[in-house]
Amino acid sequence: MSSTTLSRGVAGHPAPRAENKSRLIELSVAGMTCASCVRHVENALSAVQGVQSASVNLATERAQVRAPLDLDSTLLTQAVVRAGYEAQVVSNPAQSSNTEAARREADRLELKRDLLLAVLLALPVFILEMGAHAIPAFHHFLAETIGSQNNWYLQFILTSAVLAGPGRRFFVKGIAALLRLTPDMNSLVAVGTTAAYLYSVVATFVPAWLPSGTVNVYYEAAAVIVALVLLGRYLEARAKGNTSEAIRRLAGLRAKTARVQRGEQVSEIAIEEVVVGDLIQLRPGERIPVDGLVTDGNSFVDESMISGEPMPVEKTPDATVVAGTVNQNGALSLRATGVGADTVLSQIIRMVEQAQGAKLPIQTMVDRITMWFVPAVMLIALITFVIWLIFGPQPALGFALVNAVAVLIIACPCAMGLATPTSIMVGTGRAAQLGILFRQGEALQTLMDVRVVAVDKTGTLTRGYPELADLTVAEGFERDQVLALVAAAESRSEHPIARAIVAAAEKRNLAIAPVHNFESLTGLGLRAEVDARQILIGSDRLMTQHKLDSAVFSSIAGKLADEGKTPLYVAIDDKLAAVITVADSIRDTTPEAIAALHEQGLKVVMVSGDNQRTAQAIARQLNIDEVVAEVMPDAKADTVRRLQQTHGPVAFVGDGINDAPALAVADVGIAIGSGTDIAMESADVVLMSGDLTHVSGAIAMSRATMRNIRQNLFWAFAYNAALIPVAAGLLYPFNGMLLSPIFAAGAMALSSVFVITNALRLRRFAA
């Protein structure tokens, strides 16, 4: 798709023009675990001189940076590394996606290995300590066999192995983040488990250092916390893999090889070796490897994975085909017009990736909170420790330690960081499968608030080209005979109306005879001789000049006029033979689309350059609420501004070059995929199939995704608001309830998994 200065920027506003000399740099960032990590990376990138904006997405592990053209991208990766994370510039989206997928799979397998090892080591610790507390007989058995002190020694060995092995990741990253004064989730886990572990070590080896009555061990808390946090990470990694399913499915549509004819030889080569201009030979059932133009053959092509439309599309010479679609029953030859990153499929994948990496306005609130969240939690944990130490029952030190650790562990902000991006990933991915591409992720939120949908008429509500709409013949004439004669007479004209009549005749396989004595009658019509018959085609005024009374068709002409159609009269051998209308007919799906928008409570406005009468006639047929007719192309944007002032947020739907200003001015610009590249580049949302019913589908997806995000945010915030006080021991004075650090770790892991699982429900969305 061609670029244009009318393209919309990251925030949903017109992007900086070329003279600003800025570009969008995308980075792949590894090592982030929570919302605090996101904030740290964003701050590090924003601190690089020249960076205009930086947005980081936890779910996609991507950063989008707006920077000057001459900025060295290595400065960005170095800034991320200094912040404690790994980064590399995404230069080839397809290759990068494969690399990231491989890295994530390796990380998942490493997590699985560490989880299994942590469980094997932590389970005996849990049984030795908690089993002895829960079952008196087991306690006596341990005392009589290995003894209490040896029991603690064994727990020390196993827990040390857990922390030094599977738990090492938390200390390496968490302590480093603490030293940089940018604590994160790893810091909370590291501090919490270290506190429990060191207290237990002192109780085991130098109990005299502790006050009387406080000598106890909490090895099981440290070991089991590590195992449970790793379980949460592993489940999270698996679930996050499912959120990017749409991208993987789209990427899976790429063919690996192509049969290329160079000279007289046809050979199968890797898709990377195909160049523009190559002649591709395609067999039935094969996936089309590149964008191309059919040069020979006839077939039907399944384009459903690109457009969302189930019906195969017929392809004949000069038809365009798209990489990733499937040839069905015929052999085709095609000339490559787009390869590699220039194919429509690659651009769709790029659009979806950029939309998935977007940061919605609602995320700003989350960012402000999470910026201070981890330091606040550490402060709450410290206050909890002090209060329990001073006011708690004996052993006060033990109570203080356990409750402070519980606060640290339960408050990990993973769920907050994942609440918005996971919903965006799944929502935009599912929309892409339905043929709805969100070029700007922000449109997901903005579209929800739209109150008016303004729709361009030509090419959007209608097919965009004239077709034979009505042909009524007088008594004594046959329809096909009249159509053949009229088409023959019109075949000498290049007027769109003439081409529509000729196309209608060709569609019915009517023979078009040679034309003689063709004469164009300026402002009136034409005269010609076909098969020795005199043909006269034109307005009622032309018929009157030739003393032909058009009153025989008066009732039909009146009906056509009410529909906004201009009739043409046909006379054959000085006899009035027929009345014809040619019109840009309404798309079959348009009435259903308008009805769906009304059901969503939206006002529909038609914007058209047609005369008022024609526009009103179409509006009556479609039950459109308001008509703005006789609008010049450059005035469409002004119309959108007026609608915004009157009604509020406006979505504009169009397909042509003259729609680009209106698409850019609207709160959400929606371009239909059958339109021009410049219209698509100016839009926030692209409907690949050109089916207007997808407008209501896009709005429904927006509402469903935002509802999902609000559910996730409520869970993330309500969870922390409710459980941090419980972990601190707020309920203890009332009912004696305390929250074990082990249960805190389990609840923390569950919160992240819940958020991702809730987001995954969007995969079942049906427009």
C-alpha cells in the first residue's frame, strides 16, 4: 500500500509530515515480567535524546519509538540493556516474528524445566514442615526418626537448591532492579523469599540471635513461593502464546516455494528468490506464493483467510491475486507484482502487529498507577512488618515476617500489566481473521464512543460503477433483441453509460453487430444504423424532436425519477421501443449493513456528490437517517467536522482518493478494502472484503474488546485492593485470619492467568 502524508499517526491523529523527518522504530524487548518493567523500558527509551515518544507492550514484548530519521537505533537498544533488559531492532517483520516465536518457545521450555525442578525440591519441604503441623502423628514420626534439627537441616538444603537453581532468575533480575532503584515483580519475589529464607537460616544455625519464642523456620514459604510463581509464569507463557495465534495463522499462509518459469524452464525455488516480474505457474490446490496478475488460465480462488468472505472468487486473465490465498480448480499463470514484505499478506501482518502493539488511552491510567505501585507495596510491607513487630502477639517477629512476605508476594503487578495488551492482541487478531484490520490500535477504544457513521455513497453504499438497472420494452419488441441493438449502437461510445449497456449485453452472450452511420447528438443522445435498422437513443426531448410520444412510458418514467434515476429512451425504425436506466446500483449487503448500524444505536449519514433528488431516493431505499448531497470532494472533511460538532465522535467510511481528507479528519476513518491505497493509508480501520456489514462488526469488536479490558482492569485492581490488606493481617483482630505467603503466591499466579484467559474469550467473537 502506498504511503501518504495523510496517514494517521500513533495517537490517531494525522501523522507528522515528511518534513518532520521522523520514523517509527520497532524493538523486540525480552526480559519484561510486569507493568513496572514496561514503565522502566519506556522511561529508558524516552530518555534517549531525540526520541519523541515511546510505547512498550508487555504482551507482545515490543516497543514502538517515534524518533528522527538520523537517530542511531543502537542508542535505543543500548538504553534498554542499561535498564536491565534485552532488545533488538525489528527490521524484517516476518523473520523477526519467527525468531521471537522460537525465543518464546525456548523460554517456555526453560520455564517448564525450572518449574518441574522447583516442584520436586519444594514438595518435600512443604510436606516436612506443613505435614508436621497438620498431622500430629507425622510430627511425632519425624521427631523420633530424623529429629527436629535434622528436619530443619534437610529443609535448608532443599530450599537452598530451589533458590539457587530455579529461583535464581528472580534474584539476578530483582536485586539488579533494586540497585537501579527501579524495583519490579522480580524484586518483590526476591525480597520476600530472601526474608523468609534468611530468617529460617538464623533460626536453624544461630537461634540465640532471635528473641525467645520466635525461633521457627519458614523454608516452605520461600521454596513453595518460587514454585508457585514459576507455575504462574509458565501458565502465563502458554496463554500468551495463544494470544498471538492470529499472527501465527496469518504467517502460516505464506508459501515456502514457488514454481517459476524463466525462459523455457520451470523450476521450484524458495519464495525468497522470487522477484517482481517472474512468471509463476500455479496448479490446482496450491497456495498462491506472491501477489500477482493472472496472465493465463481460469480458476476460482479461496480468499477467505484474507478477506473473511467464504465464497471463492473467479480469476481470469488480468485479474489480481493475493499471496496466501488458495487456488482451487484450475491452472493459472501469473506475473509477480509483489514479493516478500511488499505483498498484501505481509502488510496485513504488519498492520496487525502494529495494532497489537498499540497503547490505548485507557492504559495511561494504568501506567500512572504502576509507576509507583512496586515502591508503594514495599513500603506497605515495611509498615506491616513494623506494626506486627510492635503490636503483634508473640512470637511478634514471626508474625511480622510472615505478613510482610505475604504482602510482597501477593501484590506482584503482572495482572495490571497484562490487562490491556492481551485484550488488544486477541481482539485485533480475531478481527483480522474476520477481514477487519485495525491499522491503529487506538481505534479499538475510539470506535466504541462513535455516535454517527458517515458513509460515502459511491463505491461504499453502491458498487462504484454504472450497471444496467432497468430495461422496459414496448409491445411488439423483444428484450434481448432491443438490448443487442442498443449495445451495438453504444459500442462506439466511451461514455460510462455506454460501457454499462455493452457489458450487460455481453453478460447475456448477445451478439453485437457492426455499426454504421454513427452520429453523436450533443446533449441529446445518439443515432446509428445496426443491421439496416435505424437506432435512436437519448432523452425524452430527443424523442419529441422526432415526433415520438414518450407518454407510453410516463408511469415507468415517473417511478424511475422517484428512485433518482434518469431514463434513456430507445427508438427503433421510428418507433418507441424501450426505456433504459443505467445506475450505480446498491451493494447487495448495504441494506443489512445499515440495519445493523441502527440496531447498535448509531445514526447513519450518507455523504454524496450526487444531486439532492438522487441522493434522497437512495436514502429512502436504505432507511438512512440524514443525507448530505451535492458535496464536492474537498468539502467532505468539512462535513465530517460539522457532524462532529453536532453529534459527537464520527466514523467516516469511504473508498476513494477524494475520501482521504474525510477519513483523516474523522475520529475513526474506515476504508473498504476494494478501494484505493491512499484511502487505506488514511484510515484507522480497513475492511478487506469491501463488505459494509463489517463496519458494524468492527464497532461490535471495539465494544467487546473494551468490555474485556474493563473486566481485566477491574479484576487486577480489585484483587490488589482487596488482598493486600488481607495479606497485611487487617482481618486478624476480627476473626484471627492471616494469609499464608504460600496462598499469596498462588493467588498472585492465578490473577495473571485469569486476566489472560478472560482475554482469550475474544477468540470466539463472531460479528
